[in-house]
Amino acid sequence: ANQTCNDPDTKYSSHLDYVCTCTADKTITKTGGQPTCVKNECDASRCGSGQTCKDPNTSPLSIKDFTCTCDNDPATKATGTSATCVLDECKSNPCGANQTCNDPDTKYSSHLDYVCTCTADKTITKTGGQPTCVKNECVASSCGAGQTCNDPNTSPNSIKDFTCTCDNDPATKATGSWATCVLDECKSNPC
């Protein structure tokens, strides 16, 4: 069944020289007997990356009955074709505390393309890893002219903890806003 026979020498003296060939795969032959004709469709790497292939029926007449199953989601499978596997890298919470995650491409072939964004400062992001979320409030010129700014805590959740100190009077300070600096030009007796 599912084989062809060829007898190259039909003389009565030649015995068991016939060749059986599988009809589905002509490379499978046996001289003097029946070859085992199988067709494992998984041998051809029919499934995509991150998938497992199973061929339940390796009969040479069984075609496109192989199943591709996603390794990361066994419920996602397809018969006779590659499965559409989704890899949501944000599912494992790869971003740190006070960060949000966005995976713009959930195809299985895309890897490390997720983006972590600091919740306190959405301009701080990193693709494929955790950004360092800091918020130095002194960078934004929080203090006025003639003042020095100091931000002791650059955590993204720390807001308005910067200190403005008057350059001409270090005792005069304000936290979270400009200091009220006094400039008494007569103090130095210029006259």
C-alpha cells in the first residue's frame, strides 16, 4: 500500500531483487521487501521560532495534520501552519517600581523591545530595561537669581523638597520655592 514495485531483473533465477519505493517520498526504498513509509511533517521545520511541532499521523498520505504550539502559551496552536504566538514582555513586570511598561510589538520574533517609563517624569524611558528614575528639581531653575539650589532627594516621588539658599546670606533659605533674599547695598558702607 502506498508503494510502487520495480523488478529490474525478471529472470526466474533472480530472486528478491525487486525494489519497493514509497509513493509519497521516492527517496525511501527497500530491496526485497517493503520499506517503512513515513512522512513526519515536523522534520521540515514548519513551525516558527518559539513553537513546538507535533505530527500525530506520519503516514505518507497524511498531509498538513501537524500542529504548531506556542512554547510560552500552550493554548495557542495552529494545525497545518505556523501558530501566531504573542510575546507580551510586560506580562512579567520587567520595569521597576514607579514605572510603566509598554510592549509595542508582541510578535514572538520581537524581543527586548518593551519600553519602561518613569511615572513621575514620562520623558525618562529605557527600551529593554529599567531606566533610572530621578527628578532633580534644581535642573529646572527652581531658584531665583543670586540663589543656590540643593535637591537632597532626587527620587521621582520626591516633589518640592529642594532648598533655595541666598548666596549673600546663607541663613536665608526656603524649601520648595524661591528664597526671599534681601540685598542691602548700604550694608557694605559704599558711601
